Amino acid sequence: MLVLITYDVNTTDLSGQKRLRHVAKMCENYGQRVQNSVFECVLDYAQYRELQHKLEKIIDREKDSLRFYTLGNNYKEKVVHIGAKPSIDFEGPLVI
């Protein structure tokens, strides 16, 4: 399923800047950045719960926020992209 992850991390102090980098790095391990604080991740349910749990441990619930949008398995008909930063088709052929 495609999961869209968005986050807002308070970076007014050094610990917030560290959390922001840690959240971004964790999301990069599971998907592709499509905007500054937005990632698209093709995951099964176990991977989704694992990532959600890992991100929850990173953020400060009093200062930061995470949003997870599950678009399901038929996501290709639900996503329209216009402009720069073309998407990668993770389920398409791999060319090396």
C-alpha cells in the first residue's frame, strides 16, 4: 500500500534540528521524499506499523506532529503529479 507521511518538527532548538534530521533519515529508509517534509512509501502493513512506531519514538509529542495517509494498493489512480521532482515507480522495472 502507498503511505503518505508528513511531519512538522519544531526546530527552534538543537534537539529539534536533530529530531528533524532523524525523522527525515528514517523516512528515506522506507520511501522517497516528494516534498521537504513529505514522503511516499510503498509498504506492507507490518512495515507501516514498524515505521510508525520508530517515528513516534523520535518526535516530541508536545512540539512535533506526524501524519500518515494510507492510500491503499490502488494508489496509482489516486495520485496526480504536476511539476518538478518526478516520482519513482517502486513497482516498475529496475534499470541499473
